[in-house]
Amino acid sequence: MKIITLISTLILITSCAQSQTEVSARKVKKEEINTCVCMEIYSPVCGRDGKTYGNACEARCQKVRFTPGECR
């Protein structure tokens, strides 16, 4: 009887440890959440990072300085 209790306890502890790991893997850092909302109007700008953004709002959301027009 003691062996069954011991095995049951070990299984319970192991399953709880796995649940903790799954929950912590789902956590997202606040910096990773993009709360910026832009209109989908194509008016391209060239970011200083060399990428063309669809409009100034999208570049600002990425915190990138930009100039009007597509990158070349």
C-alpha cells in the first residue's frame, strides 16, 4: 500500500511540474506585444534600417526614422 501511495505522489508531483513549464512558456514579454494600429494606406517610406514601410505610421510603430518614398 505504501508503494502505491509513493508512486501516486510521484506521478502527481511530476505532472504538476510539467504544467508549470507549459504555462511559463506561454508568457509574452510586454515589449513583444505590438499595440500600434495603423491605417492600411500605401504611402511608402524608407526606414533608416533600409526597409520600405507601407506608410509613416508603420515605420513609427517600429521606432524607425524614415524618409518619404521607397528604399532603393
